[in-house]
Amino acid sequence: MTSTPAAYDTLTAHFADCGTRPEDYDLIVTGDLGSTGADILRDLFARNGVHLGQRYNDCGVMLFDLNGADVGDGGSGCGCSAVVLCGHILNGMRRGQWRNVLFCGTGALFSTVSAQQGETIPSICHAIRIIA
């Protein structure tokens, strides 16, 4: 969930810089904000009149069975993103399920030094548009 503000900032900048809207993509995916972070991201956009709709999903939410296993709020953003992108998303694009995907890898920049010094944990998000 710590990467939710970074995801919001990156997506907002991407839409503004590229002149696009969520409706212009078949799939917008972050990874891994978890179910709580994904809900917060939807709410942040909704406050500004932007609705991500059914085209938005999160790699952690897609990967884990939130009802069948006690996974808390997901797992590693890097791990979830890699597995979902290289498996589910790229295979779906090959099958023609999606042609225009906005993939937004998210993560926290953990450092043992900053944690020991009581610093905050910065987060990051990179947006990549993948067109089939």
C-alpha cells in the first residue's frame, strides 16, 4: 500500500503527458498495491472525477486468492508484477484479449540504513505502455 501515492502520481502524469484517459486502455495494472492500495487508488482518482472502471486491476489482487488464503494485503510488488506480466498479461495479449496495456510496476525503496535512522520509506512507480 505504501506505493499507492506513487502509482497515483505516475498515472496522473502519464494521462496528462500523453493526452490519454483510462478509457484509452484495455487494461491498466499496478503491482502490488494489494486490495487496500488498489481501493485507495480508485478512490483518489474518483475524487477528481476519473473512474478507472473494470479495466484497472492490481497484480497482487490478480495473483492471490484473497478469500482462500491469509495473504494479508499481497506480496512483493516486484515478484507479483513479474509473474502476472510475463504469464497472464502477455499470454492474454497474444490471444487478443488485450491490445493496449498500461503496466505500472510499483515498489517501496527499502534501505536498512534509512529504516535504522527512522526515515520514511519512499515508493516508486514506472508506467510502461505495451501495445500488441
